[in-house]
Amino acid sequence: MSLIQKLGPGGRHGLATQESRDPIGYAVAALNRVAQSDLIDRLGLRRTAEQTVFTVTRTGFRTATAAGRSFQRAGQRGKPGVRVPSAPRTGVFDLTPTEDEQMLVDVVTELAEEVVRPAAAEADECCTVPDSVRSAAQEVGLPLLGVPESLGGISEERSAMAGTLVAEALAKGDMGLAVATLAPGSVATALGLWGTDEQQRTYLPAFAGEDVPAAALALNEPTVLFDVLVPSTTAVRRGDSYVLNGTKSLVPLGAEAELFVVGASLDGTPVLFLVESSTAGLTVEGDPGMGVRAAGLTRLELTDVTVPAEAVLGATDGTTYTECVRLSRLAWCALAVGTGQAVLDYVTPYVKEREAFGEPIAHRQSVAFMVANIAIELQAMRLLTYKAAARAAAGKEFGREVGLARNLCAAKGMQIGLDGVQVLGGHGFVKEHPVERWYRDLRAVGVMEGSVLV
Amino acid sequence: MAISLEDPKKFRPLVSQAHQVAMNMLRPISRKYDRAEHEYPKELDMLAAMIDGLSESGANEGAGAAGVRRGEDGAKKDDGGVKNGANLASVMSIAEMCWGDVGLLLSMPRQGLGNSAIASVANDEQAERFAGVWAGMAITEPGTGSDSANITTTAVLDGDEYVLNGEKIYVTAGDRADHIVVWATLDRSLGRAAIKSFVVPKGTPGMRVDRLEHKLGIKASDTATIIFENCRVPKENLLGSPEIDTKQGFAGAMATFDNTRPLVAAMAVGCARAALDLTRSLLADAGVTVDHDRPAHLQHAAAAKLLQMEADWEAAHLLMLQAAWMADNRRPNSLEASMAKAKAGRVGSDITLSCVELCGSVGYSEAELLEKWARDSKILDIFEGTQQIQQLIVARRVLGLSSAELK
């Protein structure tokens, strides 16, 4: 590689690798270095106000993972855990939730309106979950939604449908806070679905207790054209343990989580591993993204992380992992539906109140039709998501349905975010209105893998 | 009850029966009547007889447009008060038949959109009197398309008869049907509230079929221009109430559309699935298949397109089922009916046209049916309310605006 190429600008600052500098470019780059130096400040050449505030930038923090509690081993190793039965198959087309589901939705809707939404803007700004939201979510029982009754949870049958409805209702308040409050329960649900007796009895009591541990599903990786089914994080068997190496990205609550479910490739097959945050070799750094910031997204680095053989969650033939990916995508679809509904509910009164050319802009077809299309595609997203969720709950094959729901929710969800901002015009672009946040959040739907599941 | 969006189990036999008919009766004559526009598909008489026989035997719940009726039919509930009834049966069997051929479905004796109008607004006496007829639907006029409140065909009461005068165009099955349901106004000065529908038997003096259209698609179906000149019908042939209720306005006549729009959505859903099924199989022969778990961007571009089309198709399909399910359970469904038709209409065009493109010259050539489906699908985004009219209806409902506010 020539010197010139080494000095080339490509590969950083969002520049494609083939970018090159001409002489003026080099001069500007040099000037920029001067502008960045502390020297000019000491000489009083710049107003101090120019100090940019990056509260939680990539360089914001880099630490070991939370020390975490020591989970008391319990239960029988190798004995299958408790499994709830599938929901009954009725064979009747029906869009009515069960009474229990409706009750849950009502409670969570109230939570979303009264606690989550008011906290959303600040949580997005600081990339943290306020205690008020955390404790309210715990009070409602979110962490226990997918935990079998006999293990202290509230699930009598497969809870994918209930989980979907709850995620939707919560995301109507805020997607970032929804992810943050659903992430621990997602790990608990995973333990309920695939955990051995030992895993369930070791970890689940904490989720049913007062002090619910933060936890998250870490499946994403920072590579372009990432295929979640082929993780580059590896697990290698060494005696009675596995050694994990790799990097996981956009992991919610990483800084405080006490338990991770990490996806890694074991002999070429994707497998889930339970990794306690106190395990040596784990580091976490801030990885805030475009949106979903309240979830406290982090990058999780695994360097020779050694976990016992019984840390494997579920099957090692890839089936558990694939089901986990599908259930996680289902959760993201539900989040998209909830956020899309928030957009529709916000733009509807706006276009009727906002006047231009002497009448409400809602009286113009170009505006009204955008709202109509938001409503149509949103309902389509909802129906596809419900269909997949109902199949998952009934124990039917649901891979195709989730694939279709994700495809539609990613494309139309983003369109709804885009149109939401457009309909508000300049108001849509400023933080005085929440629509710009929904725009950022909705981009996550086609991107995110893991983090939450139903 | 619990949420489930599977096709109702009880209609599986009906759907598979319709599928066999579509495959073995309609597909073999599909191209024949696409080429021989205006020729009567005599094969359909046999089929109609079979469907009538099935209905008589009770084995066939509501296959076709005539099955759509919101009567007091004893409402047998399937479970926990939720009904899967004639509306769901109709959309499912119509989608299946249109997977066979849209034009031929529209030419099915005794299954016209006029039948659906009769079923929607007729009183019991009329429902009985017009049972078994084949009714076309005459709304559009040379100067009036989407603004159907503006029609100029008049109906004047003279003794015990209404006298109809005017010109109707684009009457589907207008030549072959034995009855026509005509929209006419009792008093133009009273606007939309004065618009009523009348059943006119063929052969009534003063009514004549003027000409047949040559069309882009659905050539198997005849599209007629019908002229009414001092055409007299008994006053009992006015469907619904003769009162001009300015408060109720247009709602009475428009209620027909709540029933027929899910049916047109079903036609688009069926036609699009025909294109999708064939394209999927042709692409599989060429080595391209869809993996629903892998990100679309990591798959063949044709597979990624197929995935997107499949998602859009499923969306239209589920919106269609939703609208029909609401009608079955006696819930107002104007909004959902329009949503279903809007989505199915545009998805039907996108899918059939994209399938032609994906399959290249195989898609474009008359050697396959893909190009035909791409022509047939277009009308489904136009009749019974264009894409734009559906969006207007959805927008007005969602925003709570009147037609005076949102024009």
C-alpha cells in the first residue's frame, strides 16, 4: 500500500474506501486538524461554547460488564424444564383477543400513555430508562409474561400472541422504552421456552422477584450483509466448557445487564448461550444508534469468554436458534405496529388543525391520502403480525408468516415514519414533536435481530 | 375466543372444490375466451347448473356474489359468539375462482354484482321474487364515473310504475344477465338521497343493449352499454325504501359497496395469486427459491422481489378476510372494505405486472397466461370504486371528515 493511500480519507467518517484527496482536500484536512486542536483554545481563538456535547457517544464509556449478582445454581442438570402447552387451535377466523389478553392490553396501554410516553423524549436523549418506567413495567408483570405459572410467572399457555399485543401497546408509548422494558422478560421467556430444569430454577426466580435483573438477547453483529443465522461469533468446546469469541452489536441494556443470551456458531451451527455478565472476558461499550436509544444500546465484546457446558440454551442443531430469531422478529413487527399507530394517532388531529391556504391541510387529497395509506398499511402490518403470532402460540410452523410480516413491517413501517414527518413538514423535523423520533425508531425494524422476543 | 387468522377450517372443502373447478374448468378455456371476446362461454352454463345443484343440496354455503347477504339468518355461531359465515365463504370461493379466471367468474350465471346489490338492499319479498335471477349492475354513465351521486338517469313514478330514462355504460354481464340493477334518481334537485336502485328484467320494453366494449382485459366478460327510453318497471322493483331520506343521504345505495368491495378485493387476491404461483414455480425451475428466514438482501434479487410480493399479497388477503369477517359478525365494515379493496387493487397490479417482468419474454408472451393476468388485474383497481375513491373513503373515515370537507 502506498503512502498516499494510507493518508487517504476513505474508510472513516462515513467515506467510501475509494474516496481520494486532491491538494485542496489535503489543505482543508490540515486546517481541520488545527481547528480540532486544544492549542487554539488556550490561545483564546475559539469560543468555548463550541464544545460539542456527545453525552453517550461511542467513546462515551467502555467498561467491563456489570458485576451482577451470583445466580444460585438450583434444579437438575440435564432434566428438561417446565413447558407450557400451546394455545388451542380453533379453526375459526377471529380477530378478538381473549379476555386475559384484552385485560393485559388495557393495563399496558394505560402504562404506555401515562408513564412511557411522557418519559420518552428524555429517555431518548439520555439513552437510559427512568426508574419510574422500570418499576411500573415490573409492577405490571412484564418480565413474567412468558414464564410458566409453576415457576412463578403468569403464562398458562404459549404466550406469543399476548406478548405481541403487549409489545404493540407498549410501543405506542415509545419503542425505545418498550425494548428496554421487554428485554429482561424476553430472556425469561426464552428460559421458559428452552431452559433445562437447572437453568429455569437458577435464573427464573430472580425474574419473579422484586429486583428483576436486566437481561438481553444478543444476536446482532456489526457487519454489513449480516445474516443472523450465520453468526461470526464462535463457540469452541474445550473440555467441560465452551469458549466464546466475537462481537455483538446493538445489545439493549448492555451496561447493566446481568444475564445475556448470546448467539454463537458452534461447529458451524448457530446456538444460544447463557452468559452471566460477571464472566471474565466480557466488555461492553456504548453503541447508540439512530433510534431506540432509550434501550441503552451497547456493543458486547467477547474475548475468550468461558462458560460451562450447561450454559447452552436449547438445542444445538440450530432449531432453537432459528425459533429464537423468528420470535424476535415477531416482537419487532409488534413494535413497528405500535409505533406506526402512534404516528397515525398523532398526524390525524394535526392535519385537521394545521391550516394552510385558509383551510385545514386535511382537506387536501395529497395530505389526506397519505394518512389513508398510513392507516391501510398499518392495518395490513397488524394482521400479518397477528397471523404469525397466533400460529406461534398454537405451536404451528410460522417461519413463512414471520418472514412476510417482517418484510411488510420493515418497508411499510419505515414509509409510515417517513410520511409522518412529511405530513408535519418542518414540525416533523424538530424535536418539539415526537414524529422525528418515531422516524428514527422505525428504521430499526428491518435491521434489528434479537434484543427482544415474544 | 382467540385471535386466529387462518382460513376458516369449515370452508376448506368449499375452497378446495372451487380450486378444482378453477383448475379443471376455467383454466383450460381461459385463453380461448380472452381471444374470442364477446363470444358466450357456453361451458359456464354447465358449471352454473352444478353450483346451483350444490346450493340446493346445502353443500355449498355462499359460493359467489349472490351469497352475500346480511339477513337474519339465524346466525349460527361457530364458537363464543364469533361467526364465520357467508361473507367469508364468498370472498374465499371468489378468490379461488379468480385464481382460475376473473373474466369467466364475472360471466358466471346468477353470480353477478347485481345479485350482490339485491342481496344487500332488497326486502324479504324482493329477495324471494328475485331469487335465482342473474343480475348485472348499471351505475356508470358517459358523464359520471366515480362521482356516482351525480347520475342523470331518471326514474319518475307514473301510476304503479317507474319510468326510467338514461344511458348506462360499463355494465358487467350487461348483455348476458337476465336482469339489470339500475341506479337512477327520483329527483335530481334532492341530490344523492334521491338515488335509488331498480331491478329491470331483460326484455322490458324501452331497455336495449346498445353495444359491447372492446377491453384491455377480462375479455371473457361482456361489458355493455344499455339505453333506457321510457322503460317502465313495476314500482315494487325499487330496491329498499322509496322514501327520499335526506338525512340518510346516499348511505342506502352505497351500502351495496360495503358488500361488493370485499368481493372485488377477492378477485384481485385470486388473480394475483395465479401470477404469483406460476412465477414462483417458473423461478424455482430456474433455480431461484425464497428463504423466509434469510434477509432478503442476501438472496437473489428475484427472490427478494418474490418475498415482497408475497408479503403484499398476504396483506391484501388478510384485509379481505377481515372485511368479510366483520360483515359476517354484523359489524359496520365500510372502512375495512375500502382498505381491502385499495390494498388488493394496487397489489394486484403490482404483482401481476412484476411477474411478467420477472419472467421476461415468457411472461410477456401469449404462450403463458401471465400477460393476460397483468391485463385482467387492472380493472380490479377501477370498478366498484377506483383506488383513489377507496383512499378518499378511508381518509374521510379515519379523519372524521365529511365529503364537503374532504372533496
